[in-house]
Amino acid sequence: MNVPFVDLRAQYQALAGEIGAAVRGVMEHADFILGREVEEFEAEFAAYVGAKFAVGVGSGLDALELSLRACGVGPGDEVITTANTFIATVLAILRAGAKPVLVDMDPVTYNLSAEVLAAAVTPRTRAVMPVHLYGQPAEMQAILDIARRHHLAVIEDAAQAHGAKYQGKRVGALGDAGAFSFYPGKNLGAYGDGGLVATNDEAIAAKVRQFRNYGQTQKYHHVVAGTNSRLDTLQAAILRVKLRHLDQWNGLRRQHAAAYTARQAGLPVVPPSVQPGVEHVFHLYVVQVDRRDEAQSALARKGVQTGIHYPIPVHLQGAVQSLGFREGQFPVTEAAAKRLLSLPMFAELTEAQLDYTVECLREAVGAA
Ligand SMILES: *Cc1c(COP(=O)(O)O)cnc(C)c1O
């Protein structure tokens, strides 16, 4: 049996009719740039996450960078985020002209914890970026409390957490701005690149709207040096169709996660820990195992595709070498990078694929 890590074709096959009609609709009315579907999707996504405003942009990276800029973050500012994240979080801070200040991840949630955040605040700190990594919300109440005390902007990196809930509220609308990615493999994925900024602050929404479209307030009136980062109308039309299925897909992901965890009981495998008061959406189902690389190869030989998120922590990447981070600086993140293993996870994963994956994992970790 072959178990892919994600299977985007299974989802397309189920929606092909609806998607085809949506794409043809855009072709027929031919407003390809910031067309009506972008506005419709923005309104629907804002309502879905419980934000007053949503602005579609070109990618998750741009959503993060434009959120920072709209919150007034720039040169001379420090922005605190977690060492266990995808590099986009850190690159967005650099692109906004600010200095990324990294802290070690929490060993249980793998997220930014309020306690380490508090210790990293300096007089130059301007913003904090919690990442709802793997689909699990960070401890937002405590993070928001610290941010309010120090007058920091809070920009959520919700690129892995569409639909996840923290104390009953969806992430992305809890801080000043929330950045989403619609990279195809995300819980809500386009058929190309896309991103979005959600916010309850009208001024932040207006600034992102300006930045994404050459800094203009009206055509050919450019008030700031903006960029070209508009959510594509075709992608918005596709995303509108898919948004209607997101809760169902997230529910299936949660079921698969519960089944994985139950069936792995007794194995030398550390399952993900789901915190009280959150609704995890399992963008990734990540376990820890000893001799991870051997386990991953053994699974691959059996046809089970897995991932590692992330094999090289962001502070040890060549891209940020000039920032002076060093090995040993974030021991929890560094140790986890050698043990983390992401198992196949997507809504359409079948019971047989899940059973087979657990059987292969049992053999791979040497427990008969
Ligand atoms: C995917 C992702 C991003 C970036 O999204 P793109 O659309 O690929 O630019 C940012 N942060 C995290 C945590 C991600 O997983």
C-alpha cells in the first residue's frame, strides 16, 4: 500500500464540478485582478474567522510582512517569535526592516509560550508573532496580556491553523492582525499561491489594502511605496468553494488524529498534546520518535510518506546567518528537530491507510 503525505487529488476529485464552474465564472466575467470573487471571499473569510475585515494578498509570507508594516513595525524594532517555525515568519520580519528576536519553543505545545516571551521583551520590542504551529493555537490570552502590558502589536501567524479555535474563538482574529496562507497543502489551500490578512482594525485593513496594490488609494494615486501582492481572482473563486468544506475537513483531520493517538498507545512514540480550551485543526500530525531518520526510511520503504517540520531550525539556516544565532541557543527546538516526524494527514485519509501507517510505524520503532 502507498500512503501519500498529502493527497490533493482526492480532494479535487470530490469538488471538480463546483471548482470548474467557479473558474469558468471568472473567465466569463473576466475581472482577473481584484475581481468580485476576491471581495466575496474576503467577506466570507472574515465572517468565518470572526474578524471585521479580511484583505486577500499574494501569499502567506506577504500577509505576514504587510501585517507587520500595517502595524507600524519597521527599522529599529524588535519582533519576537518562535525558533520552531517555517522560515517565512522570520523572513517577513526581515522584509519589514525589523530585527527578529527568536525564543525557544515550548516542549509540550511546540508553540511560543508566554513565559519565554515575557523574558525576551526589551524596550525595543514592537511586536510579537505567535505561530499556531501544526494547527494548534498558541496560549493567546497570556500572550495578549503581556503584549498589552508592553504595548506590543500581536500578529498571529495562522498559516497552519485555518479554523482552529482558542477558547471558542477562531484564530487569526485574536490579535491586531492574523496572517493566513493558501498554499495548496494548507488546510484551506488554493491551486497556486495566496494569502490573507484578517483584522478587526479598520486602519490596519486599509493599510494592507493600500500596500498590496502599489500603495494606491485610488487609481494612480500612490501614497506609500507599496507592492504588488493581490490575491488572484481565480484563486479566490476556488477558495470560496473550498471554504464551505473547511469545517468538515478539519473535523476529519481531528478524527484521524484521535485515531492515530489511540492506536499508537504503548509504542515508544510521543503523540501531539492537545491543550485544554483549544480546537486543534491538525494541519500536521507530529510525533516524536527515537532514531527518527531510521524510522522515516523504514516507513518510506513500506510506501508510507512522512515529513519533518522542521529538520533545520530557522536560527541555523544559512539565510539568517548574519543575525548571529548559534547552535545550542535553543536546545528544546534543536533537540526536537532530530526527533519530530509528521505522519500522513489530510481529510481524505482512509481508515485502511491510517491502520497501515500505524502498523508500519510499530515495526519502524521496533515494537512488535
Ligand atoms: C506556509 C507558511 C507560511 C507561508 O505561507 P506561503 O503562502 O507559502 O508564503 C508562513 N508561516 C507558516 C507557519 C507556514 O506554515
